[in-house]
Amino acid sequence: MSNVPKYLRESASNILLDHLSGLDIDSEIAFERLTGIICTIGPASQNVETLVEMIRSGMNIARLNFSHGTYEFHQGLIDNVRKAVQIYCDEIGVKSWPIGIALDTKGPEIRTGLLEDGPSAEVELTKKQLVKISVSEEYRTKGNSEVLFVDYKNIVNILSVGSKIFIDDGLISLHVNEKGEDYLICEVENGGMVGSNKGVNLPNSNVDLPPLSEKDKNDLLFGIDQGVDVVFASFIRNGQGVEVIRNFLKANGGDKIKIISKIENHEGVKKIDEIIEASDGIMVARGDLGIEIPPEKVVLAHKMMIAKCNIVGKPVICATHMLESMVKKPRPTRAEVSDVANAVLDGSDCVMLSGETAKGDYPVEAVHMMHVISLEAEAAIHSRSLFYELNLKTPSPTDPTTATAISAVSASLKVGASAIIVITTSGQSAHRVAKYRPRCPIIAISRNQQIIRQCHLFRGILPIYYPNVRKPNGLKIWMLAYNLVSNMGGSHKTGPNLSGLFGRKTGQAAGFEYTDANINKGITWGHDTLFEYLENPKKYIPGTKMVFVGLKKAQEREDLIAYLEQATK
């Protein structure tokens, strides 16, 4: 064991107290962070140079908040993230570096309107003053200190005299004194400055908003077209809401996108089991949650949801106000450092920055601080006891993939392994290893770039894109596909010659009947589109009876695509 790094040896203690009492503030730091870092991209971080610095500092996933901004703005953010990734790849001498892109929906949330003095203006509400909350379109862009627009028309029906209204993460508290046909007269209990488009919470009220608004649908279609990897679904209340979103994604070609459900209200906490089952992961969105339930209960909800996700092996993200003071200051408070560290210790797969990187003065410094805090906190995790408990929660007999993952993690803890290497097509084998929380990194190697980017949701996975192909097998499959192209005709032709497709728009090949949707979307032939086309041609050619020979297995499709990519170059 003498050659094993100290940060790996320390976990050899069988007892948690021995492990914790042996921690040393002067010990060497781990060579690789296991916790993912998600950064919200906004005005403070939208330029390419800043994004490159954030990638260098440790950003794994870029979050786009669709509660704000136009499609042109978000298109620019996506383009800049991808430019920054390419610059970073050139800088370190690699062909690909996985940075995921997440679309955060507005969701069935309630917000105030614009103030009459502009989107950057603020008005002051003073304690005991009366303010009118209106749902009339007349005030949507004409808010002031006397009248505020709210975009939930049914608010006047579900609230009663005596109800509470919280604005801007609870900074402003209102008490309903009087109800009108399209307005509420409220008394300000806690005053302060209010800006435009601030969130509104209605604690202990049964909000009847649909899980997917028309805006959300348009946003998701935009995200599908742009090839986002993850959707953060806001204000999820039950499993049915997740299924509505998943069905919409599937119906519009976004079935490979992961859905992370944000838990932000009392109903979501109480129905967490069905939400976890329906979702690909969970985000503990503590900002709104701390308004919808008593703030002292948030820590219980936080720990409960993380534990439930850890048990079933689904990723869980801790978010909101993690390094909030770094919006204006270059160093966090000690309480914020402890908050991030405890989120890591509790079992979060990822931690997230919001305003710190979207609008803060120190976006790069915030990412770096999140990185070093996570690294140090991971040293305090007692991997042996965690692995033991997760193993106990695994039913027996179990499936071969799970059994192999358990064996790999057990062996890594016994020998103090520096890494576990997993070659994966779907990502599932790497995800399963991550469930059992090895102390060392999991190097996941795949030819599927979206799978690689999505792996950042899971603690400990270091994804690597490997484009090389088993040439003989890829060539053999291509010959079968080429012969099929030559022999099929009429309405069942396969479309363009498969060679030379990479980078071309799907609607550019002559003699091929594409759907209008494909032409209008300008879908480009790349790995993901070709994989879907080879797996299910009907998605691109409605009514075709064609099935590709020798491509039933995912690995066979991967070999062919990799061969075609090399042939195109």
C-alpha cells in the first residue's frame, strides 16, 4: 500500500470516526474532482474568453436559463460554449472535450411582469404599504410601486383573504387583504427592492398550472434542434408531469435527452418517489423550496432526496445560493464553503452555480472555488461505509451489470486503485459503477458524444470520447448498407449514399423524400442523427419498410458510423 496515494489510503479505515479523525489539512489534494460542476451562463459569462476560463477552472455542464432571454440570445450562448470547447481542445491537444449543455425550463412558475421604467429598473415596497397584484394585461409592462402584474390569472381564485404571497425568493412578503375580479389588494409585511420578472410563490396553495406551457414546448423544440443534452424541468409536482415532458420530447425527436426534475414545492417533496422513478435524475432547488416549505425543513428534504437518489443510482444535483456572496465578492463566506462541502458529503452528484456565473462579477473565480471546495470535501467521504450501505440496499439476486459494478468498486477499494475504466455504448455500465461511489475516478470511454456529455451528471465519471473504429467490421457493415442502397428503390430507398454525409444537412441530397420537419429544422448528419436513422429509418423516411442489414446491435451501428466519419474526412 506504500505506493497508493495518501488520499486513497485514508479511506482504508473501517470506522468512520477513525477516517474523520485521520484527516489532515496539509495532506495532498486528490488529482481529480469527482463531483460535477454545473454553471449558469448569462451576461457575465457569455463571451468565449470567459467560457474558456470557466472550462479550465472546472465547468462540466453549461446551464441555460429559459426563464430569461430570447432564442437569439440562447443561440449565441450555445454557439459560444461550443467555440470555447473547441478552443480548449486545441489548447490541450485533443479532438474532443465533453461539456454538456442543459436547458432549464421556465416551467409552471409564476412571475411578476416588467416595470414601466424598463427591465433593469427596481421599485421599493415599504412595510405596511398597500400594493395591488393585478392579472390584467394592462399592467404586464407597466409595473410600479403601487401595481405589480402577475402572470397567473387564477391567483385571484385560489387565494383567500389572509393568504401569503412571496416575491423574489421570499425577500418580499405580502398579506392578502382584499380580492377583486382581476386583482388582489395586499399589505407589505416584508419590504425591499423589486425588479422585473421576479418569481412568485404561493405557499400552501394548490396551483393548477399545467406541467408544460406553450412557452416550454417551444423552448424544448429549440433545445432539440440545438442538440442539448439535458432538460432541467422546473416545478415538477408528480410523476405524471415528468411523463408529459418525456412524451413531448419523444414525439419531437428528443428521446435521448435526459430529464432532471427540479423539486421546488411541498407536493414535489411528498411525491418524490414517483418523481424519481419517472425521471433521469433530481435537482434539489433549495431557493423556491425554502419558500414553499419552512426553511428549517429544507435540510431534511435535501438529505432525504439525496439519499433516495443514491439508493437507486440516479444523479442528484444541489442548487441555489451555494456561493451567492461571490456575485459581488471574490471570496465566499465560511458558511457558503460549508454549504458546498456538506452538499458533497451528503451525496450530491453535482453542485450548481446560478447567479454567481450568470450575472456575478467573479464567474471564473466562483467555478474555481467550487472546484477546490469539492476536492477537499471528497477527502472526508468514508467510501467503505458508503459502499457497504449501498451494497446492502441492492436486492439479491441482481443483474450481471450491477454485480460487475459492485465487484469493480469493491476491488478498487481493496487495492487503492487510481481509476476504474469502463467501455460503454449506452453509458449504463458507467452509471452503475458510479452508483456504488468508488473513491477513484471512473474513466468512461464511448463513441457516442452525447452519452459522454451526459455522463457528467454522475459523480466520479470522467468521460472520454473515443472515435476510432474497428475498421474491418465497419467496412464490412458499410458494404452491406451500400448494397442495400443499390438494391432498394421507389418509396423504400435508403436515401443518400451513406459516405460523405458528415456535416451535410439532411435536406440537401437529391432524390430523397425528407419530411418537411427535417428540412425546416435543418438537421445535420452527425453521430446522433445517423445513429437514430440506422436504428429507425422511419423517423426520417415516414412509411419506409427498409431495415438495415447487420445493424441490430448498437455496437454495429457505432462501428459503421465511425467508419463513415473517417471516410468523410
